Amino acid sequence: MNKVILMGRLTKDPELRQSQNGISVARFTIAVNRRFAKDGQQQADFINCVAWRQTGEFIAKYFEKGSMIAVTPLPSCSAPR
């Protein structure tokens, strides 16, 4: 079994919205630095995240742009937009 833990900084403030059913949904992007830099320049991967219900409300309330955050995402596949 493999487990992924992503740790990085928020690229902007989380966006909290309500679904049509009244469920809270927070969307945010994490910049995760790569372990090794090429040519002395740091590189980062940008991971789009979605948090639902109380987790989304918590993130929207206590996190802002630049905050360090760690997430353990559920496996999912989605097509690029």
C-alpha cells in the first residue's frame, strides 16, 4: 500500500462556496517544492485540491495565501479542464 502526503504553501486564499445542496466546498492550490533543483533553481509542482464540508470550512477560515499545509489526498482521476 502506498500513501502520499503533500506538503506545500497555498498559492492564493482558499475559495469557499456552497454546492446546490448546501454543502461547503473549498478549492485551493498547493505549490509543492521538488526535492532536487535543476541548475540551482527551485522548481515546484502545483496541485489543485478540493475539500468538502467541515474540512473545507476549516481550511477557508484558518488558512490564507502562503500558509504551509499538508494534505493526504484520496486517489482520484480527473481530466484536465
